[in-house]
Amino acid sequence: MNKLAIHGGKPVRSRRLNYGRQTIDEDDIAAVVATLRSDFLTTGPKVSEFEEAFANHTQSDHAVAVANGTAALHTAMNALGIQEGDEVIVPTLTFAATANCVLYQRGKPVLVDVSPETLTICPQAVQNAITPHTKAIIAMDYAGQPCDYDRLQQIANEHQLALIADACHSLGATYKGRRVGNLADLTVFSFHPVKPMTTGEGGMITTHRPELADRMRRFRNHGISVDHREREENGSWLYEIADLGYNYRLTDIQCALGISQLNKLPHWTQKRQSIAQTYNSALSAIHEITPLKLAPKRTHAYHLYVIRIDFSALSASKPPFFQALQAEGIGANVHYIPVHLHPLYGENFNLGLGLCPHAERAYEEMISLPIFPAMTSQDTQDTLDALEKVIKFYRH
Ligand SMILES: *Cc1c(COP(=O)(O)O)cnc(C)c1O
């Protein structure tokens, strides 16, 4: 029997494979260097160039670049005028920032359950959570799969709510032939290195509503109505603080990288889809493992490749299983601990186990396997070999 690395055996890999990683090519480096040599490091021409390219790519009318995905969510909440007393419906199976952004505006995040097969926000749970205080719904395209936008838009229309898409996982995916970025009132993206494309840190919000785009441009620049370059061009020192804003700007250096990365995104999405296909077919032979389902009429951007493991069929629970996989050199991860189980939310809003049974069950069972465009077929094979080795050992 093949001894597990955690028990002193030889690991499948000596060099750890992370669950996600950026791709930086020579043309990306050249784009950044050219901007470093230019007149503008920030608030310059690369910002609107990136915004236009991004709006074009996502088939949206306006794109507003900000410092990171979390700032993008905050900017979106501010643009919609979320304030104290307002409720915003958020899926519990998401990154902290999706819920925190509501708190930034002193609103109340109302955490709801996900659909068991896709782990995206459950439309029925959204419907059940609506009160006279509800102002908006944040849908999060878990792992890179678009939510049920037809159903969510219908609910939003019926109750006059704003629909926000947290598309930090799903840039590059489509829903009924429409691109992510064009499926909600506001769509939020992140360019953190593990995300579909990167600017180091960075974020974007797309919208078809010009008044929201204007408001967001002010918000990212201290609430000032005219930016520093416009003032210079007009030969005027005049500016107005219209409302409270922040410095959430994205630099020209980062935008130059973003423009360069965006060109390669379609190719990278295909690479991710092809790795997912390899995983899907190999894992269908392991009956204790179930990959997430892809719902009809959408394409998946595979920011994450998530599997569920039937630990009742194994002699190990998730923590030792996860440790064993790590010891084999596979940097698996877990996305996410449901938000309602974190102290900030559990204690302040009196939430806990039992609130969202599908998310809680998924959390017990799921692991994210490595997936990123630069993965080699050997990397994919190592992951599968390690998974098989560990499963075999713990099989009853
Ligand atoms: C990454 C991520 C964010 C936050 O993005 P940052 O750029 O890291 O601030 C928000 N929501 C989701 C779902 C994410 O995955």
C-alpha cells in the first residue's frame, strides 16, 4: 500500500501546487513598464482605456475601476444609497466582503441559503427573506457559475429591489448567451491574483445606468465632482465635494496590466474549462466524490473547481483528509466558511447553525482543487493522483 505523506511516505509532489495563481507574460510586464515611463502613474489615460475595454468585453455600458473588489462592493452599496435601516439579501456561502459591504453603509445583511446542487443563492430563499425594509439582492456567482438571473431579476422587479452581481469568480462566464457584467443593475469584479485576471489588487463595477456610474466615479475620488486631470485640462483649481467619498482609485500602472490581461482572458477561460473537463471525467470514477452541477444555459468561468466528498463513506472526516492532501503537495482550499457562522455575524445578528442547512452541509463536504490557466497536465494529474491515493487509504 502506498504510504501517505502525512504518515511519512513520499508525497505525490515535492513542490506545493497552490489552488490558484496569476499568469504574467512578458507583454504584461512591458505594458506596466511603459506606463511607469509615462507622465501618469494614476488618474491618467490608462484608467479610462481599461474601463472602456472592460465595458466592451462585458457588453455593459459603463465600467468604473476601483482599488479592489471589496471597494467595488462598497461603491456599489453607496451608489444604491444603502443606509441604516435598509436590508440587503446576501448568500451565506460567500467571501466576507460580500456581506461586509452592507455593514460599511450601516445596512443589515440578511444571510440566506444556497441551492444545494450549484451552491449559488437560492431564489426561493431570497423570496422568503424579503421584508418592507429590503432594498437589494446581492447574487454571487459561486465558483464561476452564473446564478439564476432570470428568476432573481423577476423577484427584484416584483419588489422593486436592486440586483447586484458579485462576479468576482465569474468574469468570462455567460448566462443564456449574455456575458457576466450585463446581467444585473451593478456587477462587481475583483482583480486579485487568484481571480480570472489580475492587476495585483483591483476592482471594477459595470452598469447600464449612467447616473450610478457618475456617482461611483465621484465616490472613488473623495466625493469630488471633477478629478485632478480634468482640472488641469480646464486650467482651473475649482472642485466640489458633493458627498462623502474615499480614495478608491486604481492606478494607471494597474490599469495598464489590466488592459494587457483582458486580451488574454478568453483563452484563459478556455484553459480553466478544459482543466475542469479533465477533472470531471476522471472524478466520475470515484463514487465518494461529486463535483458541483452546471445548470443549463450557462457557461462556467471555473475560478474554483469544487468537489463534495461523502465523508460518511470514509474513515476520515474533512480536517484529516484535507491535511493528508496538503501533505501530498496539493494546496487544496475551502470556499467558504458560511458567513452566518462567523462571530461578527453570528453574535451581532444572533445567527447560527440551522439557519442555512444547504450551505452548512456543503461546508462539511467540500474542497476546492487547484485550477488556474498556467496549470500543466502534470499538475492536473498530480492532483488526481493525490486525491485517489488519499481516498483509497481512508476507504472503509
Ligand atoms: C475576491 C472576492 C471579493 C473581494 O475582492 P478583493 O479584490 O480581494 O477585495 C469579493 N467577493 C468575492 C466573492 C470574492 O471572491
